[in-house]
Amino acid sequence: MENVDVSGNQLTGKLSSDWSMCTNLQHLNMKGNRISGNIDATFCPLTSLLTLDLSNNQFTGELPSSWWEFKLLLTMDLSNNSFSGELPISTSLDLKLESLFLANNCFLGVFPSVIQTCRDLIILDLGNNMFFGDIPSWVGTSVPLLIILSLPSNNFSGVVPPELSQLSDLEVLDLSSNSFSGEILMAVANQNCSLKSVHLAGNGF
């Protein structure tokens, strides 16, 4: 079995440990149900997964420390749940992720260091969580293919790093409703002709 799509149903309960037996599974779509509870480490041996969509459910708790065993994963969508805690650290130096959607949860901590290992990342959405601190300067160099960087409604602060101007493919930059300060970096827009949409409202510029 390589493809499972049970989206848009009324599934309830917790994820069964039996999923660990589906080692050939490549695409799993469970969005739009009422699945709840924590995800434990028994779910992580699905190392053949390419796409994982658990969005719009009722998941809670922290992700297991072995979460990034999904080393082939291209798209991960955990948005619109109640996940909490910090994102686990990855032991891999080269995750294949192209799209990561974590919006509308209760994740916290500084800007996730795991992003630095996702050099193929195109879309990053961390909106409406409880992340805090600076945007690290490595975002402008370690994830060079970013097209969408969406960080609204968190507790990020500090000065927006000028290195973001090195993201030559960036089209959407959403930093709204945080606590950024300093000068608005027009240089980011001036040096990046790809930018189509910039959202900076609700900060301390």
C-alpha cells in the first residue's frame, strides 16, 4: 500500500501503532477529521513517506524526538491542530522537505534549527504559534529556494536580518503581528525583484 487518503471524513480517536507496519506508504492524507491525542514514536518508521497531511484535526502534545526520521518527506502539513512544545532537533544534515506548514498550533521556542537542514524548502509557514526571538541570519543562505516565508502572529522580535535579501526567489514575506523593530528593510524589496507581497503590519518598526 502506497497511497492512503481518508481526508474529509469524521474519523475520531488516536493514531494506531499499526501504522508503523505500512513501511511502503508514500502518501498519507488525513486532513479534515477529528483525530486527536499525541503522536508517538511508533508512527515515525514510515520512512518511505513523501507527503504527510494531518491538518485540520485535533492533535495535541509534542512531536516525538524521532519525528525527522521521515527523511524522504517532501510535504508536511500539520496546520490547524493543537500541537505544542518545541520542534524536535534533526540528526539528519539533509532533509528533503519542500513545503512545511505548521500554522495555527501551539508550537513554541526560537526559530526552529531543523529548517537549516532543509535546503530544498520552498514554502515555510509558521504562522499563529508561539515562536519567539530573532530570525537567524542563516535563513537567507541555508534555505535559498524559499518562495513563501510566512511567520505572522508569533512573538518574533529583533531586527529583520538583511540576509533575507539573498532569497532571490522569495515572492511572499509575511512578518505581521510580531515584535520586530528597527528600520523597515526596503533593501530586501529593492534587491529582490521577485517579491510580490510583503506584510509587516503590527510590529514596532
